Amino acid sequence: MRVSAFDERVNIHKPPEGKPESNFAEDVRTGLTAAPKMLPPQYFYDEIGSDLFEQICATPEYYPTRVEHGLLEDVVDEVVDLSGPEVIVELGSGSSKKTELLLRAVLSAQPSLRYVPIDVSEKALADAGERLLQRFPSLTIDALLADYEGGLKHERVREQQASKLFVFLGGTIGNFDHDEAVGLISTVRRQMGDDDRFLLGADRVKDHATLHRAYNDKRGITAQFNLNVLRVINRELDAVFDLQTFEHHAFYDPELSRIEMHLISKLAQEVPIRTLDLTVEFDRQESILTEISRKFTEQGLVQLIEEADMVIERHYEPENRYFSLIFARPA
């Protein structure tokens, strides 16, 4: 389905009507009636949330974006030489700023390229598409407005017979527990031919103070990003969350090797969600788990890739081992 087009080189496609991969209302109902309460992190990313995340990436405390970008700059030519993609499929593309390095390297070696970004924010896809077309005149974009599972199953991914490079950057794989992460990468694997390749960005275990600062920036942008999920529920489900009565709380759990982000209710309260005909009760200091961000060891990444039926061809990391880029092929 064509949603919008800047010219004949870019389209934004949605999954077939009536077949959503994610059900926002049911996810909210299930999460807020669970014990403990939780919400899936993909619902941060409306227009406001996507903009806030871009601001987070520019904060001095949030190292992953800078480290990954620098690492990708160093290795991009080798990645492109090894993969030789005619199509790049990116999960959670966002602003596609780091991906520009890949696009530029590919298009310096061949005359054309098809880019298939997958994201839940139509504005992010539209803004990135417009910018990329101005910079790369021979680029063609088939953007998919979908979650990861829906995007990977879309005909625009499945129909491609050309060699593909699947890309999942930003350390976002850490937002999934182990079984979920294996399941997602296995879904990527099922879309791959023998000559296709997969590039994964993953954050590494490091000193706790650095991790804590990355998710508790001094300007409070991460806190606003966290609270935005309540704003989304208010708008989409006619709820009456008072954002002033919740506060951001993020910490590193060394036993689970992960950051946890929570929203803490400052008082005992009841919150109606009218569309769901549901009233959610909160005790004082009760939390909603809104995101996990797992941090990996080298062995943990090997295990993850192997369980998803892939083999690591290259493992790139900076001298401080803050971040990893995994370049893998089907087993």
C-alpha cells in the first residue's frame, strides 16, 4: 500500500489493513494488569518520542551512538566489500544517520541501491527518506511503516531476489530478553539467502557508572522520553495519566547485565483508560517497567548469533570494547 511518495524513488508502505503485527490496546491492557506492570518499549516512538530519542543520542552521557558511528566509519568499506549488497534492509531505521555511511560506501562502488528501512514512526521514515534522496540521487527507497516482525514479513523484503545486507544498529537488540532476541534474529535468518549478510550493533558490559550516566542524562531528556509512553496512551486510548505524578528511574542490574527503565508512581492513584474500559490502580512507589537494555559479553554475542543459526564472519570493536559490530552469515 502506498502511503506517500516524494518521487518515483521512494514510497512508504504499511502492512495490509486489519493485520497489525502489534496490538497497542491489548499490549497496554496486558502490561498494566500484569504483576509487576510493564509496557513494550516500541510505543515510545511516536513523533515526540522519536525526536526525544534523537536528542538523547546527542547528549554527552549517551556514548553508544558516538562509539558505534566511529566504529562503523572504520569498518564500513570492509563490510561493503564482503557483502556487496544490492539491497539494504534496516530494522528500526529511525533517522538513518549512521546508515548513510553504508549507503555512501555502496554507492561509491556501484551505480544503484535499494534501501528498505523498517520503522514504526512515519515521520522518521519520511524525514530520512527526503534527506537521503537529496544526498544519493541513485538511491531507491521502499520504506516499511511496521514493527520488526511485520516489516520482515512484508513482500518488499521477501520479494527481493538480489543480494541483501540486513542491518540492526544502535544496540537495540538489548531491548529483548535472550529468547526474544534469538527469535528476532532467527526471523531475519529466515529471510536471508546463502549470499546475504547481517550487521548487528550491540552494547557491551562496562563500568556501572558509565552505564548509569547514559540513561540518566543531566538535562532529563531520557526522563521525558520515558514519560512519553504515558502521553501516547493518553492520546491513543483516552487515558488520564498525569505525567507529573510519575518519575523516571533507570539503573543497571549487574546480575542480569542490563539497564532497566521504570516509571515510578509518586502516590497511590487510579488511572482510567477509557477506550479499554479499564481503571489501573497504582500503589505509592509502584513501578512500570518500560524498557530493558541488555549489555553483552563477547561470548554472549557468539551464543546469540549461533542460536539464531548464523555464523560470525567478523567481530569489530573499539580499543575500549564499549561496543560491538557483528558481521554474520547464515550457518
